[in-house]
Amino acid sequence: MNEVEILDMKINWNAGWGNRPEFKVLLNRIPDNKELFYRYENGLYYAKKGAYVSFFAHNKKNPEENAGGYYGRTFELHMANRKTIIKLKGPWSSRAGCMNRQGFPACADAAITTSPRTFYDDKGCFIAGAVLMDAVDEWRLEHDDNLDWLVIQKVGRNNETTYEPRLKDN
């Protein structure tokens, strides 16, 4: 299977709103769940495939016990040892800052699409997701001459590290 790559990025500045700016990312594809191999630490499940990051939080000792998220939906997760498949019932989606605090490879929350029409014309839907910061940095290096923004690292509540876009002249 080919790697997941960032084709383009832009920023939704959320001007006039109380929300932080967010990354909007065009990926070449979103991997199938069977391509993702999850690591587990302290109730957190984390997987990456190229630029794409997936994660869940689940606070029950038994993964098949409903933790109350996703309306009780069950997810089959292929674990990093590539032998074990667990059924995770009712996990929560969590956020990139929690994964970064735990020490997983750095990632950022993002609005993601694989549709150029959605990305360039804002016709269609983005999905909530996360992207690997190494991939963001690599993409930025290739396009820096045309960008008016940079990425800052912030340590916020509960020692969560987040990555946010900022205008270069701020």
C-alpha cells in the first residue's frame, strides 16, 4: 500500500470566532483500518500511517467493556505486534495534545479531506482527524517560500503539547 502523504495544507484562521486556528489538510488517501497498527499506553491507543494519525482513549481495564464513547460502537484495532486484534468498545476520540503528552510521535489536530474539490472550493465535508508533525514540517519546508504562516509549539493545560499555526509577522 502506498504511504499517506500531505498534498496541500491551509489554515482556517477562524477570524471573528473564539476558536483557535486549525490546520486544513488534503491527504492523498485515508488508510484502511487494517493498515493501522496501534500502540497502547495508559488507556491511550495510537497509530500512524505516513502523515495520518489515529487515536482513541479508553478508560476500562477490559477493552470490550463500553467506555461510553462513540455511542458504544466497537472498533477492531490491529495492535503494533501485528498479531493481536482487540475489540475496543465505546472509546473516546481524545485529542492530539493527550497523545503528545504521553510521548507518542508528535501530532496535531486537523480537518482532513481527500477531495480536492472540498479542499480548494470548500464544497463538501472535512473530517476531524490528526496529522503527524514530521509530515507537516516536511511539507512546510517544501512550500515555505509561499507560506505566510508558521507552526508554534505550546504547552497548555495538563502539560499537553499542541501545535498551532500562526501568521509569520505576529
